[in-house]
Amino acid sequence: MNDNRHFVRTGLLLAALAGVGTTLSGCVLPVLVGAVGAGAYSATDRRSIGAQTDDKLIASRAENRIEEAVSDRSHVNVNSFNRKVLLTGEVPDQASKDRAEQIAKSVDNVQSVVSDLEIGGMTPSTARNNDAYLTTKVKTELVSRKDIFANAYKVVTEKSIVYLMGRVTREEGDRAAEAARSVTGVQKVVKVFEYLSDSELAQIQKTGSQ
């Protein structure tokens, strides 16, 4: 069990570091992450395989439909975890915000939508690059903490605000939020969790994802 956890942690750390891999030469790191990180993720994700597949389709479909339907002065990010959708970014007016939220809710298999869209101008590329950097730093921090199971979380950053998604107990959520807040540059942490009871978590750990 301990050996498996070490294997998973190693894979997660490599996956987090992949976010800054563009500063490195060669292809060794991406290949290694694919070999170790991807296997660790699929083997330990608390979502069912069906939910993982749905999340990928939901995010892709919602993002494409929103991009086609709202103003080109919009910047909408769509993330899905266990069929819960998180919308972040900027739209020029209330009508665009309402339309984006409506589209997200209409996508097949979406169970709920959390919208934190702001009405205003789009963020510059420098801000988005900083958000990507902060996401990598937070992921790395989660992996480094021995009392946090990093693969239970999805990290999204918008305007230096970190959103944490995942299927966790309240205690786990609090620990992860504290870890994210400790990262330099993070302005705020927002919890977008699906909370599990201790017994539900024990059942998942016993039988695998459900």
C-alpha cells in the first residue's frame, strides 16, 4: 500500500512539473509523465470511469458551444469534475453571462453548474500565463503534502483566484485549501467540492471508484 502511494505521488509530482516543462529541452519528461502520471491518475481517481469520460466531453462541448454563441470579447473557461461544471473568465455583458450559463446547463450529463463569470474586459495573456504558473505551483504544493491525496483535486486558477474541485471529505477540503493559500501569489481560494462522508470515502477506498 505504501509503495503504491509512493508510486502515485511520484506520478503526480511529474504531472505537476509538466506544467513548466516548456522551459526544458527534449521529450523525456512528457513521455515519463505519460507512462507514470497517466496510469497513476486513472488508477486512483475517485470518479468512475464513466464520470471521467463525461467530464472530458462536457468541458469540450460546453466550451465549443459557448464560444460559438457568445461575444468574441468573451473569455470563458469550462471545467468539469464528476459532472459538476465550473465557469470562470470574463464576458462583456449580462446577456453573455446568462447565455454561457444556460448553455453549460443544457449539455448532456451535466448535474450542476457553478458560475464565477465576471462582466468586464478580457484578461491579458500575461495574466493567463501567471494563472497557469500558479496552478502548477498549487498542484506541486498539494503533491508535496503527505497528509493530502493530491489526485482527489482539480485545480483551476483565474485572476490569481484558485478554485479547488474534487470528491473529498470536509477535512480533506480544508487541508487542501490551506495548502493552496500558502502558495505565494494566490489571492483567494474557492472550494467547489462534492463532499463525501467518512464512510463514503472508506467505501471508495475499499472498492475503488464508484
